[in-house]
Amino acid sequence: MELISVTHELTKPVEGKKIFSDDMREIMHIKLKEGGVINEHDSPKHVLIFVKSGEVAFTVNNEVHTINAETILHMEPYEKHALKALSDVSILVMKC
């Protein structure tokens, strides 16, 4: 068993921290200040987005989706996506 802390200080508009990684999975904790942007990119793995707090607009394949703590976003490998924080936001990103 392992307890993993998902807290880190937000010192820039966008701040990320890898909190877990092995050969098949990776989990990142990302914080964005309101208005913070991550430009379009993709991943060779499935991506699951869990919003801990706040609200974020994800653009996936040119469609905008608003994600919050009541929504989980799943993206297939190589789906192009970008995001913009609609408020201060804290998200967990799982790649598997």
C-alpha cells in the first residue's frame, strides 16, 4: 500500500506534478489559475481527466466540453486536446 500526496503549491498560471508512474500508467496533478491554458497536444495512451475542484473547458477534436468534479473525461489515444481553466482548477490526469 502507498499513500500518495496530491498537493503542491501553485506558483505559475499552470503547474503540474507527476505523482505516480510505472511502465503502463502515469498520474499527473495539474493546477491552473483561472484563464490558464494548456495548448493542443495528444497522448499515445488513453487519458482520463478527473477534476478535483473548479471548472475547465476541454477542446477535444475541435469540440468544447466543460468538465467539473461531477464529470470524468475519457480520451482515446492520439485525440488532440487543449484546455482552459474557467476558474482556479485542480485536476488529476491518468494515462494508461
